[in-house]
Amino acid sequence: MTIEIRIPQMGESVTEGVIARWLKTEGEFVRADEPVVEVETDKITVEVPAPSAGVLSRQNVAVGATVGVGQTVGGSTTRPSPAPAAMAAASRLPPPRRRQPPRRPRRSQQHAPRATRRPVRRRGSRPPIAAST
């Protein structure tokens, strides 16, 4: 589908402008709202954005030509949407696998409760010194 690139309204008193330069060449990919052409008026210089993503298919006006507000200066061809067959194939894919929570060890593999463990004897440990009064 071809989308027209038109010169936007730039102000109340501005009715025409001159194509200063093309920022993209024919056949080049453009994103939506990416500047395509630069238009210069007696008051301002404006970058005209692409109305949608696609490929710049034509440049109707040469650099240095005078254009009016609302005039079509070029066109872009939008990318075709994915084929219905490709979308149907994607819907036939199995659902993603859920991650299983980690397994807990069996009761026989678990450690004994802290109360039943043997106390650890540390080397070189001394009883605390009582404070003298």
C-alpha cells in the first residue's frame, strides 16, 4: 500500500516552500515519523516526517522546486503484513513449558534438626572470664 508524503501546514502566513534536500533516497527504508525531506520557507526550515514505516518509493519533486502546503512530494510503500499462513503456523506451536519448582529432598536426605545435633567443640576456645567486682 502506498502512503503519500504531503507538505504539512507550517503556519498561518506560510503557503509555500522550497525543497532544500531529500534526507532519504528512493528505495531506502524509513521509520514512522522519521524525517524524509527538508522544506525551507522564508521564515522557517521544516523536516517533513514519514507518515508510516516503509520504503520510500518515489520522490515527485526535485531539490530546489517550490511546493505548496498540502502538496504531495513523495510516497512510501508500507511493509506487507505477515501472511495468514505464517500466523496460522505460529498458532500451531506447542505452548511454552512451565518451569518446575526445585524438588525438595526426601525426609531421609534432610539434615537432623539442630537440637539433636552434637555440639561442635572448637579448638582453643576458653570459658569466658568472669568480671571482678
